[in-house]
Amino acid sequence: MEELKKIIRDIPDFPKKGIIFKDITTLLSDAKSFHRMIDLIAHRYVGRQIDKIVGIEARGFILGSALAYKLGTGITLVRKPGKLPHKTRQVTYDLEYGTDSLEIHEDAFQAGEKILIADDLLATGGTVAAVVELVEELGVEIVECAFMAELEFLGGRKKLPDGKVFSLLKF
Ligand code: AMP
């Protein structure tokens, strides 16, 4: 795990001053690390009933689609407004300054499906908390929210369903 953590690069003051950005592109582009990261996360869910993965635009699509392939499920996309072509349901959530919105297709699920939400990194938890709200309105059951990495000092998991958060690499 320490090896995987080491390969993630810190970029100070990106996208703005004071933020240390965890650049996962170095992990993704290294074949051994990428495969190991996906295998380790997927292993946790082998044998558990998961009907669909929900991937969050854009880096959540990378973990989400690799997990869907490994676990033999489909993937449902949560996207920025205006990108999904069919009827959508939207959620708006607070950012440090202002708000942001995400959308999902209204007919993305069958009632009662068990889903796994995937994103690259858990920071403040605002984004994934909004996605939890969005999918719960559509009547699915959340198995877990899975992340490649988590910035523990930001306490994001407190905003997510109790005991349903997994991150592979903790910073
Ligand atoms: P949050 O809603 O604060 O949990 O963060 C939403 C998304 O922003 C995460 O899924 C990451 O893609 C990205 N993000 C936030 N903070 C960082 C950071 N320090 N380094 C890398 N990505 C970040």
C-alpha cells in the first residue's frame, strides 16, 4: 500500500493556492500500480451482490468502469449538467464558493438494485454525499462508496452513510 501511496504525486497550490492536489495520473499510467489498485479494490466486493457501479464524472469513470468489468456489472454515469441525453434527475450541492450540480438518467436503475458508488478521491465528501442523495431518491440500496484515495483530515466520510465508505489509500 505504501508503494501505491508513494506513486501518487503531490502538486502544491493546484488548482488554487493552499490546496495540495493529489495527482493520481502517475498511478494510473503505471501498469503494475494501476492493476494492483483495481485488483485490491475489486477483491473486496467479490462474492457480494452488486448490480451496478455508479461512476462520478470524470475520474470516477476510470475506477468505476474497471470495477464494473472486474465484477461483471454495468456502470451508470453521474455527469455534469447537460451531458446526459435522456430524462435526468439533478442534485445541487454547496462548494466552498457557490454551488455545483450533477445529473443521472431517471431510468438508470430498477427499484431495489444494489449499487457501488466509485470516485477517485474522497476529500470533503460534498460531491459523493450529493450522489448518495441522488441515487437514494431513485430507490436503490447503496452497498458502499469506494475510492482510490481519501484525505482523512478533511473528515469527508462523516457526510456519507455510516460504515459504507471504503478507501484504498489513506492520506
Ligand atoms: P469533495 O467533494 O471535496 O470530496 O471532492 C470532490 C472531488 O474533487 C474529488 O473526487 C476529487 O476528484 C477532487 N479533489 C478534491 N480535493 C482534491 C485534492 N486535494 N487532490 C485531488 N483531487 C481532489
